[in-house]
Amino acid sequence: MKPEDSREASGWAERLESLARCIPGVGRYQDREGLRETDRQVRIHLADLLAGLSRTVEDAERRVTEARALDRLPALDRVARLLNTLADRIRFASYGFTGVFDLHKIRETELAALHRFDLALVEAVSRLRAPLQALADAASDEGAFPQALRAVEAALQEFEQTLAERDRQARGL
């Protein structure tokens, strides 16, 4: 595509979008669809962060296997499954917004509040990193492992409660 063709296509798209915004309701629909897409991207990012944290648990499982401390594997497997379950809950969570033709509409302010909640979830995911790393570091240490496991389980339970609150908030919209 030639540069002038690209500019022409871009100009055409901008003019079409401007024209569409002149039609009552279309501009607000486009704005809401943008918010819906942002919501989806934030949730995918959160799920990817959790998936990245599960690699820390895989490292711990490898250390336990190398240390022949196989009695710790079920606990690590439970943590890994919980991380994957949480990632799936986020990935497939309610959008928090219905389509333009649905009977129940969510106002942008409510959706913005849900976005703020999702951003707080990003911070909550980052707080999981330290206890999971401590668990991986303690995987081959028989004395430190139980305490590190309890800390991870508590952190995951807190995260799960935060996620449940997000679900309640989304359903309430």
C-alpha cells in the first residue's frame, strides 16, 4: 500500500467515524464498545500475569522432584491448580457490560468503577509474587516449606476473596 493510499484510507475511516457519531446513540455505543474491549484486555492481562506466576510453582515442583521430596508435590500441585482456576475465572469473567440491544444497560460510570477494581486486581496479583517465590525457594527445605505454603495459601485465599468481590460487583451492574 502506498503512503498516500494509507492516508486516504485513514482519512476515510475518520470521516466515517465522525459521520457515525452524528447519528443519535452511535457515538455512545462506540465509546461503550471501546470500554468493553478495554475490560477484556485488562482481564486477559490479569490472567496472563497469574499464568506467569504458575511458572514459579513449576520451578518449585522441579526443585522438590530433584530433592526427592515427593511428599510436597500434592501441595504444590494444589497451588498450581488454584492459580490456573483463578486465571480462568478472570479470563472468562463477566464483561460487566451488555450489548447495545440488550434490555439491561450498564452506565459508563459503573463500568469505570469496575475497571478501577480490575486495576486493583493487577496490584493484588503482584502481591502474590513474593509468597510464591518464597515457596519456590523453600521447596527443598523441609523446615521452611510448611510456613511458605501457609503464606501462599493465605495470599491466594485473599486474592480469591477479592476476585469474588469483583464478581459480585459485576453481577450487581
